[in-house]
Amino acid sequence: MTVLVLAEHDLGVLGAATARIVAAASKLGPVDLLVVAPDAAPIAEEAASIARVAKVLAISGLAHAPSDALTDLLADLANGYTHIVAAAAAVGRDVIPRLAAKLDLMPVTDVIAIHSATRFDRPIYAGNAIETVSSGQAQNLLTIRASAFRPAAGGGSAPIETLGAAPASHQTFVSDSRTESELPELSTAQIVVGGGVSFGSAEKFALVEGLARTLGAAVGATRAAVDAGYAPNDWQVGQTGKIIAPDIYIALGISGALQHLAGIQGAKKIIAVNSDPEAPIMKIADLALVGDIFEVVPALTAELQKLGLKR
Ligand SMILES: Cc1cc2nc3c(=O)[nH]c(=O)nc-3n(C[C@H](O)[C@H](O)[C@H](O)COP(=O)(O)OP(=O)(O)OC[C@H]3O[C@@H](n4cnc5c(N)ncnc54)[C@H](O)[C@@H]3O)c2cc1C
């Protein structure tokens, strides 16, 4: 049983999700980690230090991860691997179904637990139920939710094998737009502060960012806050946003709609601040504070700053 994992990276740096995917995939067998990037060498060096990686395969080329060429590449490499695995993120969600079509296999997506080489848990109905999938296939293609697994440790020294030219792509890259932020990455942050539409404006939503900055936390938002233009799209948490699994989630002025809860089920502790004690989020919160966000958030931020918690 050997597993091929497609590494996540961005701007020439290995993504934090990769060590988590490796940890998950190593339950299935020895892991080969594939790095495909315009300049794969420095990323491959980083990847080689992840414990439990047997070998890093590095291939330079394919800027902006074109899904057609990545699919062709994975199909070429597929022979000999019992599992081909990617993070359940933008690239993996695009490539794994294409690969499944090409290899005539059924992919198993959004895996959150691995019981054996052929039995996996995945959420359904927006996270309201977990199904266990038993696959009868000899080869399995998986996307894995990184937030459901602890990262593999560092300190490894896997060999790096450099592969030849990447297949050609027929896709044309147009543009991408990024939210610049020094705050931690939302999907893998240990603390997340989330804000709802109740902040009423982008200016006031800065209160959420202020508290997050004080705690060294990432910022999340409800879809209602994103739709209202108070927060960028990539801060959205939930069924149609990011899935998070922080140690602490602080929900500020958030009602706790099912579609939002679908994104925070992995949170270990939920602290909610809401003026309505009957709001659904207050029922599931470990700590529910009935209060006005415009009073509580500035006071909490100021107290934490006094305590010198600012990182
Ligand atoms: C197909 C589909 C997919 C969706 N996907 C997502 C998703 O991925 N993520 C997501 O978040 N939503 C999603 N939604 C939307 C979701 O149903 C809710 O509409 C949304 O989560 C509500 O956001 P909210 O909590 O900010 O707003 P509201 O539901 O309006 O809640 C505002 C809360 O703020 C409280 N409040 C108001 N003023 C104050 C104050 N001054 N102090 C303290 N508390 C206050 C209120 O009591 C209330 O509980 C989806 C909906 C659909 C139909």
C-alpha cells in the first residue's frame, strides 16, 4: 500500500495543510509527496522535512496549478499507488474529480477520519450527519479536510527525486486576487474570531479584526457579513465557506445558522457573544455571554491588551 499526496503550496512556500494531509495519509501506508510548482526545489526541501514522508517527487513547471495538466500528471504517476490524496481545498477539489473521471474511479471527498485503507468518514447534509464510506475499489482517490487532522511533525529528511517535464496545459491563467493579511491562515488557525452581519459596516467589523490581532487569531465571518461587504469572501466560514477546527472559536454577533455551524463543528471550544440568549449559537457554545458586541468587544480587547496578551 503506497500513497501519493499532492502538496499544497502558495507563493513558493509549502502550505500548512500539507503536514496535516501527510499525517492523515500515513495511516494508509508510506507517503510519497508530489510538489508541482514553477520552482519546485525550495518547496520540495521544506516538504522533505515532514516526518513520515518516504520520498518527495519534485517537478518544476505548471504555474497557477492548471487542473488539466495536473490531472494528466497524476494519471501518469498513478500506477503503483493504492491511494492518491489531496487536500479538500481549491486545487484538490478541482483535480481529484477530474482524475476520478479519467481513471474511471469513484472519489471519496472531504474525508475527516480514516478507519482503514477502504473505510472513510465524511460529512453529509452540510455536516449534520457523518457517513462512513466503504470503498470496494483497489485504488482510491481522496480529498481530505486538513483541519480534521493534527499535522505530522517536522525533523524528517526524505530523499527528493526530481522528475522531468510537466505535461502541457490548455488552460489560460487570467488573474487572481488576494487578501493581504498578517493574521494566521483561517483553515489551520488555533484561535478564530468570527463576526456576523450585526456589526453593521466594514468599519465596525474592524472590531473583530482588532480582537483577533490581540489574540494572534485568524478572522472569520458569516456569509451575511460577507454578502453585506463587511468582510472579504475568503473569510467566510461555513457550508459554502471555509471549514475550520480551531482550539477556540469566538463568535461575535453570530446567530448560529445551520450553514454557519457546518463550518465550525471541529472547533474544540466555542465562545459566543450575542444580545439574544435564545440565538442558536448560544445553545451550543461552551461559554455564552449575553451582551452587546459594541460594548463587549472593545472592552475585551482593551483588557487583553492590558494583560499584555498582544502577540
Ligand atoms: C445554500 C446556503 C449556504 C449558506 N452558506 C453559509 C456559509 O457558508 N456560512 C454562513 O455563515 N452562512 C451561510 N448561509 C447563510 C446562513 O443561513 C445565515 O443567513 C448566516 O449565517 C447568518 O449570518 P449572521 O449570523 O451574521 O446573521 P443573522 O442570522 O442575522 O444573526 C445576527 C445575530 O447577531 C445578533 N446581534 C444583533 N445585534 C447584536 C449586538 N449589538 N450585539 C450582540 N449580538 C447582536 C442577533 O441576535 C443575531 O443572533 C448560507 C445560506 C444558504 C441558503
